[in-house]
Amino acid sequence: MRTDGLARIVALHLGLVLLLLALNWLLPEYHRGVFSRILVLAVFAMGYNVMFGYTGLLSLGHAMFFAAGLYGAGLTVYHLGWPAPAGFAAGLAAGLALALAVGVLALRTTGVAFMIVTLMFAQVIYLLTLYFTTYTRGEEGLVLAPEDRFIALPGAVLDPTDPSTRYLLALALFAAALAATVAIVRAPFGRTLVAIRENEERMRMLGYDVFANKLAAVAVSGVLCAAAGAAYALLFGYVGAGFASIQYSILPLLWVLLGGAATTLGPIVGTLAMFYVVDVTSGYTSAYLLVVGLALILLILYFPRGLVGTLRERWLPWLP
Amino acid sequence: MSFGPHLLLATLEGLVTSAVLALMALGLSLVFGVMRVVNVAHGEFFMLGAVVAWWVASIVGGHPAVGFLAALVVSPLVVAAVAFAAERLVLRRLSYEPEATIVATIGLLYIIQQLALTFYGPEARPVEAPFSIRVTLPWFGYSGYKLFVIAVAALLVVATWLMLTRTRAGLLMRATQYDRETAQAFAIPVDRVYAGVFALGAGLAAIAAVLIVPIQQAHYLMGLDPLLLSFIVVIIGGLGSLRGTVLAAVLIGLSDGIISVFFSPTLAKMLATLLVALVLVFRPQGLFGTAPR
């Protein structure tokens, strides 16, 4: 398609990462904390975007993948005393396993049934975290001790409780996820997903294995979301059932819609914008859900392409 | 108490759940059947019905029955009006596209929930039951009001059924459900039927809420559990099949009541949810539904 745009695509994404890197020393303390959180949650949104934006699969249950990473990392570190990197890997593995299991079952359905099935599976995961409250402490959650979250590297120990280290770790995860999405989107696999979104029947007729490609999309999406969850547990030291609730299935949808579905930069733009909209409005009113609700309705009514999507449509057709 | 009476108690509790669930799921099923819209805000219409019922009952005063009856009339009307407005202002403009309407009704869910929290507050408030008769059974006394709920719900389900099969409005709805375009070609005002069905569905949820509010207090978060249960019912019953919906409501309500009495409620919910997801996966037309044309 647009192979000539590679240089400026790389330049744009690299530029964004460098800008975010510079912000580590430029942002005031409070906003650096907010940004660390946004970067991790943007990875969650990016994972969601792989399915919703590029493959056209609207899931209402992505909190379960985030929770798989969160608990995969949190429980192994808290109860088994695993070192943080091993906990992170356990989170990824939990996310992958759950994504494959849910994918195999849920992908047998389409459309409305797919949305409800994913919602139901996520609800089962949420209830599981409440049912095993002896281990998870349910809504109250677990707090990981700071020394359990240290990342021992040869010659150095990274301490995620230090704001600057935390920001840089979050940024590293974000950069890796961003690079992965750009690579996927530009690879034949990404093109196949978009083609499935546009016309599934035609792809099947052309001899593509639609189910395998969709399953791969669910797996990639699940692993990215689990990475965000595991990183959240290790960087912020809190693991609670609230992250498995329906609300955390809706939020990535909102962020991706706002930023622009099927754009690589949409998730971070949407997450950033929504966080600051809520942050600013919470100065005037405590009605945070009202803002979320109105944003969803207004976006879907008047602005279905989102910020980056509109940008791409009007002025910058080369955006991936 | 020995096993038999214990089971009877669980069955009665299950029937109360079934009754409320049947009304609520009927509304959801009607909206899905006719409009092909998955209304995620249905639980909030239920909650709104309960909150309005409390509000009406607290204004009216006097004998509890007067307040309750006033609530039973006013609350469904208010909720239906809200739903009607939402349908006209939002859903119609999305031309009922499934994914867009789901996102929009999620937005609606948050808006209604937040408004209830802001104006009604986080407290749970009861509405007094219209009468307090205890029916004495040989083993235990049982609330007469709960039996009344079961009876009223059964009556309303039959009334809805008659409305759908015996009246002109019902005929229009069924025609629209069967084939929207042909219905339109025969000069059926499909657009107005949609608005009416959406309001009717919300009204049914509100009636369910008014009935339950003397048993279970009105709270701004009360909508989520019934919403998920209604989804379960509608799916098990077969999306859009009303007969299946009512049957499934009784089945789910009873099993929920019985499992919750003998086992943990969380386990009951978990099993039911998992079961439903699997039903949708392996038998998408539902247990009682027929395969789509």
C-alpha cells in the first residue's frame, strides 16, 4: 500500500516516544504520576484497539485480560514470592492462556452475541476474583510491598516506587507496545485483519483462515492488555477486583473511540484526553460518570472516527 | 427446619426472583426482538423505576397502599418517557446500528446512574409494602406481599402476551419484528413502533422495580445484577423469543433462588453466567428458540 511512508511513520512514532522521554524531566511531579498511569493504561487501550479497531471485533469484556495480567503478576509475587520479572511473565502467560480459551469459544459467535459472550466471560472472571477472596482480598485488594516489586538487573536494581524509574518503566512498556502495534499493522497479518473487518466472507472465499487470524488477533490483544495489567500491578503495587469489573471493559472502548479506532496513536491520544477531561471536570463536579456517559454518546453520534481518525481522514492519510 | 420446607422456602424466594426477572427480561427481549437493539441501559431503567417509586411514595404519604399504587402508575410512565426521549434523541439518529447502539446505551447507563447518585444519593431507601399480611404455612410464616408480587407479575406477563397477540398495536409490533421492510411497505409506521417498543420495554422494567422495592431497597447501583440476569434469561430463552424468555425467567429465577439458599450466591451467579456464555457459543438460538430464518 503506502510503503514510501515508512520513514515518516517511524519518525512520528519515535518522535512521540522521545517527547514522552523528555517529559520525564519537564513534567511537574503530579502530572508525571498521572502520565505514568496513562502510559500503562494506553497499552491496555492499544491491546483493545487490535481487536476493536483493526479486526472489527467489539468486545465488552476486556477487563478480564487486564485482570489476568494484574492477578497473574500480583498473586505470584504476593503469595509465591516470585521476583517481579517472573511475575510479569506469569501475567503475560495468564493473559495468553485466557485469550486463547476465550477466543476459541467466543469466536464461534458474531455480532451482538460476541459482545454478550465476552461480557459474560469477563463477569465470570470478576466473580472468580470475589469468590477466591481468601487469596485476592476481593474489592479491597492486595498491596504489594515495595521491596517485592524491585527489578534486579545485573549490576543495578530498579525501584518502581521511585517516580522517575516508574515513569521510565511505563514508557518502556508503552514504546514496546507501540512498536509492536505499528509492526503488526504494517505486516501482512495486520492487513489480513483489516480485510477481515471489511469483508469476512470475501476473505474466506479467497482462502484465508479467518478463524485462525481472528484467534491470533484475540491472542495479541489479550497479551497486550495482560502486559498492561501486570505492569500496573508491579508499578503501582495494587491489585484489586475493581479492575476486573465491567467498568474497566468499557473504559478502553471509550479511550479508543475518543482517540480513533484503527489508528496506532489513537489509544494514547484517547487515554490522555479522557484522563485530563475527567481531571479538569472533577474540579467542578464529582459527576465523573456523567462525563464518561456523555462522551460515549456524543462520540458515537457526532464523532465516530475519534481524534486521530478524523485527523487521518481530513489531512494526514498516511497515518497508520 | 427440615429439607422439605427449606426447599419450599427456596422455591418461593426463587419464584419472587422469577416474577421480577420475567417482567424485566420481557422488556429486554421485546426491545431486542423488534428493534434488534441490545439495551445495556435496561438495568438503569429498572433502577430509575425504583428511585421514582421511592420519590412518589415519599411525596404521597398517607396509607402505604396509596403511595405504592401511585408509584405503580407514575413510575413506569416517567421511565417510559425517559426511554422515549432517549430513543428519539440518540438511538434513532444511529439508525439502530448494533455496535453504535450498544455504545450509546452504555453511555446512557452511566448518565442515568450518575444522575441518580447526584440527586438521589448513595443511600438505599425502602418503600413501605402496601400491606403486611403474613401467610401462615404449617412450617413457617411467609410474606403475603411476596405472593402478591408473584401474582401481579404473572398477570402482567399474560397482559403483555394478550397485548402482543390480540391488539392492533401488538400486531404492528409483531409485523415489524418479522420483517421490518415489508412492514414499512405496508404503511406501518415502523419508526413510531420502535419508539413505542423501547418505551414499553423500559416501562416493564420500571414496573418490576416498583414491585421489588418494598422487598429490596432502592439504590443507585441496583441495576447491574438484574441486567446481567435478564441478559442470561433472554439468551437462554432464545434472543427475541417471548415464550422462551418467560420460561427461562422461571427456570433461572428458581435455580438462582435454590442454589443461593444451599450454596454461595457468588458461586450461583458464576455458574449461571458461565452456563449462559456456553449456551450462546454452542446453541446461539437459545434453549427454547428456533434457528434464525
